[in-house]
Amino acid sequence: MPELPEVEALKDFLTEHLIGHEVVRVLPVAISVLKTYDPAPTALEGHQVAAVRRYGKFLDIATDGGPHLVTHLARAGWLRWQERLPDGVPHPGKGPLALRVALENGSGFDLTEAGTQKRLAVYVVHDPQDVPGVARLGPDPLADDFDEDRFTALLRDERRQIKGALRDQSLIAGVGNAYSDEILHAAKMSPFKRAASLTPEETHALYEALRTTLTEAVARSRGVAAGLLKAEKKSGLRVHGRTGEPCPVCGDTIREVSFSDSSLQYCPTCQTGGKPLADRRMSRLLK
């Protein structure tokens, strides 16, 4: 799933390629991708792009005098830029294409989604706050006013495990499964630790890991072409998605805990005092 660093990089890429250009066609190919119907997608046509913004993992394309196109790429969605879009109108089918946006100079982008679980979402709204997922977002962890005191206050009464708290978009916007693993590894913290139990020293370490991990990921992604961002993300991850590989810090084997629809990765030596965490799903399979 694209998370804050990748969506930030897409925002920068689209800022360079969209601003000042006129939207001439918006073509929904998969009707299920549209989560709003008024205004219609065609209301974007004839307006120039005025700004591109990021809200957590949402991407907002604002037009001059017209509505906003807001999208959430979900787990398997992506944005494919084309300097020259194909002629003709795309037809609905079994392919990944969900929506196409064409500009007056012949360029534009496709929103695509792989797999059978269709969660890619597109909203055409007068205000990004009209999107429920945007309205409920917590603070952005890279905002200038997101200091350690604010972070500490967010966690003070948080009873959940720290992994779940970091992924809660209403608590902190933009962090998902992959970067929460990376942040906890950098902070040398168990993903199962209760957020409210953190000492001031642990909270400080987690705050520093949060800001540093995301800042470095944004820096790696900046300037990378949209089509290469997925590969860039994977290459920069230390533990997430690397089960069975050696930890780049201590050399221990990276372990995994599986859930019904996701998994987490961690280093026992760096994060849990050398003790593997219980993987209840795997234990059931072995019975």
C-alpha cells in the first residue's frame, strides 16, 4: 500500500506535471471506483489544475474554480503517468484500469488497481473535508507543528499496542503497515508494547524514529518517476517484507507475525530482547 512517503512523492511529481494544465476528459472505467456522484467527474473538465496536496495517504488534485479530485490508492492501487495517452475511449473490462484523466496537451494519468479486492477510491468534491477519510485524519507526522509534546499527548491515554496505534489514521495520518514496522525497528521497540506504557525515554526514541524514518523515505522517493516509486519503497525497507533475511543492524533473522489480512516483521534482537513473538495464526496451522 502506498503510504505517506510515496504519496508525498506522487504529490511532488503531479505538481510538476499537472499545475497550469487543463483537464479535458475524466473517464471512469470501473464505476465502483467512484465514491461520490455530485459533482460528476465531468465537472472537472474545462478547469486548470491549481494545486496538488496530500492529506495522510489521500492525494488531492484541486482545480481553479472547479471541484477537487481526491483519491486513496488503497492496497493495490497506483497512478500511472503517460506523456501521451492512447487515442480513443478505454472500455470497461477485466484489466486494472479504473479511471483516466486527460490533459489538453495529450498527457495524463491512469489510476489502476491490481487484484480482485477493489478498494481504490475516487471522490469528486467541492472541499477535501467532504471526504470522510480526510475529515477524520489525525495530525500529519511531518508537519512543522507536530512536535514531541504533541506526540506524547496523543499516546498518553492510548491503550492499544503501539503497532496498531501508529497505523490508526485518526491518531496519526499517513503511516501504514510497512512504515510502522520500520519505525518500530528504528526505535528498538516491540510492536506489541502498549502505547500508554511508554516511558519518556521510549516516547522520545519513538518520536525520533517516526520523524527520521519518514523524512528519509520521502527524501529517497523525491524525484523518482511515478512508475518507479514502488521499487524504491521496497529497496529502502529494512525489516518489512524481509522475513527470513538477516537484520541489517544486528544480523539476527527477521521474524514475522501473521494476521488474517496482513503481517508484521520485526527483529527479535533489536526489538524484543531476543524473544520471538507468538504467531497465533501459525500455531493454529501447526496443530
